[in-house]
Amino acid sequence: MIRAGLLVALLIGALATLPATAQDSTADSLTAAATAGDVAAQSALAFRYHRGDGVVQNFSTAADWARRAAEAGDPAAQNLLGRYHHGGLGVEQDQAEALRWLRAAAASGEAAFLHDLGRALEHGADGSSDPAAAAEAYASAAGAGHLEAKVSLGLLYQEGLGVAQDFTRARTLYEEAAEAGHARALNNLGLLYVRGNGVPQDYEKAAQFFAVAAEQGLPGALRNLGVMYENGFGVPLNEALAAELYRQAGGQGSTATPAPQLAYDARLHPPETTPEALETLQQAARAGDPVARFQLGWLLITSPEAGFDTISEAARLFEAAAVAGYGPAMRNLGLLYFEGRGVPQDYVLGRMWLTLASGAGQSDAAGLIAHFAAAMTPGQINEAQTLAAAWAPDSP
């Protein structure tokens, strides 16, 4: 079904069937207080929509509430709005607006806000870069104990960007973060020892740092450790292990996050597969029962003989159940769109369905959204949330 046709179908027939979990009573009370001008409620509501906590996640709505609280001087809301303008999420990407709000938030002295300002200065939304100003912001955050800021500042010292190159200062900053187990700091320390930058070249010590960072799944560390094993630098030569580390760095190995899987509704007993039970299930599905449609789709898609046509029929059944407001079907349909199984691959519709699934009470949907986020552009994310907001009741 094409996207426009899907949206029309949703708007015509399904709004009343979405479970009431799309927005909880706490969100309702926050909305009332925020509308009345309560700044704390406006900020809290912005973060509710940012996270999809008790409401359907929507960055545009979050930005609207954040702007009200930001204009009233709330630092957390200012930071959120600045990050949105930097990333182009929920609002137009705008470096000047991003820096305006990030600077306002950083004036509070909060370490995380200072770090975010540094990131925006170093990697501007418009392609600009001001490493000297970034270094100042990172230094303030690092002085307050922010680990990521220490690593970012260390890298500027290592590369001599915005500050005079100083390998000793870089190593000190990396070591402070590495003591807390920070993966990027450990990896960067390894690079210093590989290259002999400010320290005696020591492949064995470098490999040890890479190994600890690789245990956390850092792709760069996995690749670097692979190079060490491929060449026998500081470790025994082991080309097979090197190949495995490269595979893991590519996102397919045991260290990488496992690929999301379709899931059955844990509240239901597994459907019986006797001829009589299947006939009863099919009759209920034909009559429009969303649970029966979900169960029938599940039986089809988990069949060992499931081919293209079978998976497509399962996707159609999941979609029918999802349109009726059934959360587990929304979740599975979202994954099918991301994977292009039984439906044309469409990240926008995949995220839309996962967003709705989260609003319908699927506890792991937010994690699935985060899993796929890096593969989507801000425009795709905004479009998906627009579609989800148009479908969900109670959306402003």
C-alpha cells in the first residue's frame, strides 16, 4: 500500500481503535499545566514527547513545548531546542539558532550542556567548524568531570585543532576518561601507543587498550585490534581472529548489537495448529478480529517453508491488525518495513509503525527506534513522526 493511501485509510477508520495508552493521565495533567503557562510543566512535556514517554514520540511537538520553556529561561529546554536545530529534528536545521539556544543552556554551567555546545561548534550544522571555541566549551565541561568532553578535548590536542598540539595533554585527558572505562578514550590511548605520539611506541600496550574498548563493541577498536592480529603487532599473528574482528566491526559479529527479531504477543497462548483450530482462527481473521489476524500472520511468517508470497500475506495480516490499533502487530510491521520483508523497504513507514507501537504500550519499541535511528536522515524521522501524529488521537 502506498504511503498516501495508508495515511488516508488510517485517518478514516482507525483513530478510535488506538489503545488509551497513547497518552497517559500524567501527560494530560502536564499538558493542562503547560498550557496554563507552567514553565516546569512545559519543559517536562517537551521531554515526554522527546522520549515518547506516555505519548506518541514527536520531536516537532517536543520542540514547540521546549521553545516555550526555553524562552522562559529553562536551561534543559534550551539545550533540547538547540540540539533539535543542530540536527534538524522537529525543526529546520539552523546553525545560528542551534548556537543561540545551546549557548543559553551552557550559561547555566551544566557540564552536559557545555559539551553539547562544544560539539555544535566543532561540527556545525552548516558544515562550519570553530575548534578553538569548541575547545573552550569542552575544557569547561571536562573541568566539571564530563568524560565525553575530556575525550573530545583530548582529540583536539592530539590533532592540534584550535589548540597547540600537545600529545601529553591528550594522553592525560584520555587516561582520566579511560579510568572510568570510556571506550573511545581507551581506543585513542591505543592509537597514541601505536604511533608513538608523546609516548614510547608500544604495540603490546596498544593492543591491550584496543581489546578493552573492543569488549564494549566500539567498531573502531574492533578494527584496530583486527589490524594488530592481522600483522602480529603486540599480539600473536592470527588472521582468522583478525577477520572475525573485522566482521564484528561491520555490525555482524557477536559483539555488535543483535539484529531485532519479530516477536509474538507474550500475553497470548501460542495458537493451536490443528485443522479445526486453524479454521476457527481464519474465520475470526476474516471477521476482522485483530488478534486473530496477528496470530495468523505469526503462523505464516514463522513457518519454515515461508516464501515471498507467504511473508507478504503475513505482512498484510499484520497491517490489518496494526490499523485496528493492535500494538504487537504495529511493532512487527515496523520491523518488516525496515527490513523490506513482505513489503517494500521503507524506513519512514517502519519508524511510523514503531512510534505508534511505542504509544500503544510496546515496551521495546523505543529501543528498536533507537536501533534504526542512525540509518535515517532527519527528514525521514520528521516525516515518520508527522505520519504517526496524524494517525494518533490526542495529538495536539
